[in-house]
Amino acid sequence: DAEITQSPRHKITETGRQVTLACHQTWNHNNMFWYRQDLGHGLRLIHYSYGVHDTNKGEVSDGYSVSRSNTEDLPLTLESAASSQTSVYFCASSEYRGSDTQYFGPGTRLTVL
Amino acid sequence: AQSVAQPEDQVNVAEGNPLTVKCTYSVSGNPYLFWYVQYPNRGLQFLLKYITGDNLVKGSYGFEAEFNKSQTSFHLKKPSALVSDSALYFCAVRDMNNNAGNMLTFGGGTRLMVKP
């Protein structure tokens, strides 16, 4: 069955370190998204991609970057981790733009000390 | 700009009773509306969506939602709650006229607690 996976599931890092969170989907979806989930804020969009070599900034993109070298993967990089980036991160994908449903991965819990 | 409000942080209901989780939205054009559910330590799962057509949308696990354009609401309902329905529920909206593509805006979430 097609799925979307994230790794690692849990990560503890120190302030200032570079961290990369992986997202891999086997749906062959063109669209991929990264969200962060924080109490009181719901999910907020960090970055998104509509296809290979396409990336776009979302609502809370400062301090994060993504690259899309193939259809299956959209890694999220924290260039210099900050305590404010402690959160749960979700990757999602969808087949079409517009009204299409997004499918979510299981999440990565990141703690920045 | 598009936005979603879920006015209740938590909804408590007894098993077997009907449940309602409220959602209101704001868009400049016509909305696409979604409900997702999140169980502990899991990602969000799609429940149902409204795109166009019948205002009453039926989804997974016996849930349904009613689109009300005049009240800009999309409340989630179920006639008879189960303990296993206890989870975090998110409403999301996308403005049909939004040229930024498939970008959803999520509400803050409502925790549903169903007690035996």
C-alpha cells in the first residue's frame, strides 16, 4: 500500500545545530507540504512543493528550508535550530492542487535544547 | 486571507449521545472545507470534505458535516458518539479563489472526549 513516512520519529538536538527531517511518500503525489503543530496554533504551513525542483514558502518559513530533487522526498532542514522550533512536524502530500485531500505522515517530535 | 475558528478547545459527550464539533470560516471567495481527525501520536486522517453540491456531507466512521454559507459554518456531527471517537479534530479551509494553490488553513483543533 502507498504511504507517507517520516524519520526520525523523535529527535533531540542542541541550539545552533543543523537538523534535517525526512519525508518520503510512495503515492507518487506531485504536491508535498511541511507543517508544524503547536498547542494553541493548530497546524501551520512551513514550506510546500508542487513538483520536482519547485519549493514555496508557507506561513512560518523563517529558519527552515526544503529541496525537492525527486517526486518521493521533501526533506525539511533547520539551518540553525532554535528552542522556538521545538514542535511536532508533519509532512503531507496530495495528488492535485485545488480541492484535493492531503495525506499526512505520522509526525516527528523535535526538541531543541 | 482565509481563516478558520474552532471556538471550543474541548467537547465532552456521553457515549451514545449526539456530538457536534463547531467550525466557522472566513474566505473571500467560495470555500473548500475539510475535517481531519488526529489520534494520539498519529498524523492527521481525512474524515470528509465539502467542495460543492449537497450541503450535508457524509464521511468516514459515521461522521457528517453541514455546510452553512449564510453562517459561514461547517460543523462536524455524529448521531451517536463512541468512546473510540475520542480524539483531536481539525477543521481546515481553502479559498477556491486562492491563486496560491492547495494551501489549507487549519483551525486550532477541538479535543473530543466521549465518556462511557
